[in-house]
Amino acid sequence: MVVNHGRWPHGSDWLCEAAFECYLPLLETIHRLVGDGISPKWTINLSPVLTEQLASAEFQKELSFYYENVRRACVEGREQFTKEGRNDLVGLTHFWEEFYERMWELHRRIGGDIPGTFGELQREHHVEMITCGATHGYLPLLSRDESIHLQLRVAVETHRRHFGRAPRGIWLPECAYRPRYEWTAPTGRERSERRLRPGIEEMLAVHGLEYFVADAHLISAAQPISFYREYLPAHGQADHPPAELPLANARTPYVPYRVASRGGVGSATAFFRDPKSTVQVWSRAHGYPGDVSYLEFHKKHFPGGLRFWRITDASGDLGGKQPYDPAAAAAQARTHARHFVEVLRDTLVAAAKNGPALVCSPYDSELFGHWWFEGPMFLEHVTRGLAAAGITPTTLGEALEVVPPTETVALPEGSWGEGGDHRVWLNPDTEWTWDRVYAAEAEWVEALRTVDGDDARRVLAQATRELLLLEASDWQFLITTWSARDYAERRVAEHYADFKRLSEMARTLAGGEPLSIEAAETLRRLEREDFLFPDLDPTWALPPAS
């Protein structure tokens, strides 16, 4: 959550960038396709924490403020470049002005309701909306089953509130999966205790979540393809030797499988990320987004933060970047889309030799438009090219009907992170964050079973929100990669401190004492700042009775 936690560089400006550069362009693309009689059939995850922010009044104010800033940056940049005789950059200020005006007009037409517009497209069967952990908590490393149940139940209820129906599927945060086994906390006071924990698929089944997406290396004994290795600076990677992953026998990733743990109760279907098509987009060295014609993400003009340069070369020298040419980039996006469709066709032909096959090619949504500005354009050309290639697009929910799972498998533990394991989120640099998470979880579970009274339940509800925010996997990721280390460390400390304050309030109320004026004001402030999940019931953490 970034709303109410500053603006730049890691606050609400990030969310406004994502709205203007990713979510609004994706909606524009879908509407254009549907207007031409083409149903894209994309499966899209808007996480609960993202959806809550996009739907908030606070975000609407921030987006309007951001829009005025970028408009002013276009005018001021044009004046500066005109004085300098940089006509090539003057033209790009007009390009950005037109882009932001077009996106703002789309935002106005949909009444500012980005989640609701995606929901309408789902009702018309053009897309399928799935969910994620409530705050993108890294489920395999959470120490309490109650925490996982809470992440999932809040996700389902929030999805139902915004999209009008419960989700059928889930994007597991970081594609992180853990089967049933006797688990030991990797750090903290309980590290010596062994507890039998249910598999993630068992918990999904409890909450009616039918399917998830896993990384191909868990099923096909292949090496993982890591977003973090490809898109982040080398000095920010987790510098640890590769782990020996307990891989299952190699199987094809081109059909879904029913996943169940030995001795477990409940199962879910897993779709597996296709490595052949995935590498075309994820790899900066060999994939499309690293093409020299595309917009350079890392070089910005200040003041204003607009980008006027193309990638130019792979040297990483921002000083040598050449001006961006939108027409050349658009032509390259068409070329790459044609190649991608060919890869899909060839992959399906080879996979279908043994029966019906499907290719599941998932990506971080914000890759399209935010990291890779031309991404939505690429997706549009791909979608238009599928029919000509004889490929039928389908959502994951529809795919279950076309290619149902016929085999049940037990998967090893893993993620889509560097090394295919947990090292991005659990390492010497992040161990202290898990100490805080585990201590808060233990304290919260105790309060969950003893709290009584309306005031105490209100305090516990806000403590639960702070715990959910503390559990976000973003913090460990930002620390490990050094991409916003100070910010992430501060957010962990803040949410832990706020949780402790609220926990102390709950104990005060349990002892029969009223809250002090200062404590009551702190409670109101936290409810305003961290406003997520207004219908939150902490008892959702308790699994439904059998």
C-alpha cells in the first residue's frame, strides 16, 4: 500500500504511474479489440491491496494531482528544449501531452473506476479476473495457518465486493508454493518447533479457489526464469549459490495438473508457466523489451520525470541514450508480436502431439506499459494475430473445461524468484523482517482467540490490517534487490510499531480500562491512513468449520 505513505519516489506517484502507463492503456487496448469484434480472453489479476487503492477517493485526488504535474512537465520541457534547439525532444513533449490527455479522458469516461471497468469486461466474458493474497504476503514463509487463511479469505471477500463474484483462481504471490510437511520456522523464537502444516493447495480449496499458476521448473525439472535477474541491477541480486531444488519427475507444462499433498485433504489445479514464450518477454538480453528502439525506462528528465530516450544499446550508459522514435518503436512491436505468435504456434503444435495442449504465458501486469512502454501495443498485435495462426485464446477458467486435468501430482516447494526458491525473500539481509512478522503473528493469534467487546474488536481489526501490511512480500524484495531498501525497511518498522501500539490498546481494553485520548486519536489516524478492507473481520483467519 502506497496511498497515504508519501508521493515520490516510492509513494503514490508509483501507483499513478502504473495507472497511466499500465492499467488505463490495457483498458484502452481491450476496448479497441472488443470494438473490432475480438475478445482478448485475458486472465488478469488485480490484487486486493491494489484494487482497494485504485477504488479509493484518496487515489483519485492523487491521480488528479499527478496529471497536472505531468501536463506542466510537458509545457516546461517544451519551453526548455525549444530554447536549446532540440526539436527532436520538442516533438516528444507533444507525444507525451497527447498520451496523458488520452489516458485522462479514458479515466473520465469510465468515471475513474478502473476496477469496475475490468469487472464489466469480465461480465461480458472478454477477460477473467482472478485474485491474489490480500497484501501479497509470501504464503510459504508465514508462520501461522491463520495468517494464510486471512490472506486468502480477505482476498476472496474483497474480490467479491469489487467484481461482483468470488474468484475462481488465484495468482499465488511470487508463484510461491509449499506442500504439506512438518515445517520449522527459519528464524525467530519458534525455530526449533516442528509443526505439520497443510499444503497451500489445501488452503485454497477451503476458500473455494480452484486453480493457481506455478512456475514450470516445479513440474518440468527446468531452470527458473527470473524477473528479478532480468530486470534489476546486478548488485541487487541475492548473491547465494543455487539451491538443489527437490524437483518432481519431468512432465510437460502444457496441460494443467491436479495438485495434492501426500496425506492432505483438498486439492487445486495448477497451470504452469511456459518457458518458451515467457523468455521472449522476460529476458532483457534475448527478449523483446530490451530492443534498442523501445523507450528507456531508467532515464528520466528532471524536473517532471518524463522519458524522452530509447534504449539505444545494452551498455547501461544513460548518457549515451538517443531520442525516442515512437513510430520506430511501434513498428518493432508489430514485428515482435508476429514472432511471439509464431513461437506460440510452434510450441502448441509440438505439445499437441500427445493430446490437447495449452500454453500459459503469464507476466507481471505492470511490465506492459510501465516497465515496457510498448507492452500494451504488443499485446494488441498478438491478440489480433492469434486467429490468423489458428490459436484459440482462452481464460484459465475456460481452459479447465477444454483441457481438464487428468493427472494428480505432488509438487516441491518453490517460487518464480531467483533460484526458484525463497532466497529473494529469506536471506541474511531480510531475516530480521521475518522476526518481526513471526512475533506479530503469535501475538495476533492470541488476541484473536480472546478479544471481546466492540471497542476491542475495532482495535483488533486495525491491528489485523497492520499485520497484513507487515506481511507484504514487497518489503523483502525491495531490501534484497536494493531497489528501495531504505523505504522498505522503514515500512516494516512502521507497520510493526503500529501493530504493537494497537496490540497494547487491545490489552488495555481487555483489562477493563478505556483508551486514553492519545490512543483513541492514534486509532483514528491509522484507520484513515491504512483504510484497506473496510469489511474486515479478524475471525476470517479461523478456517471454516468442517
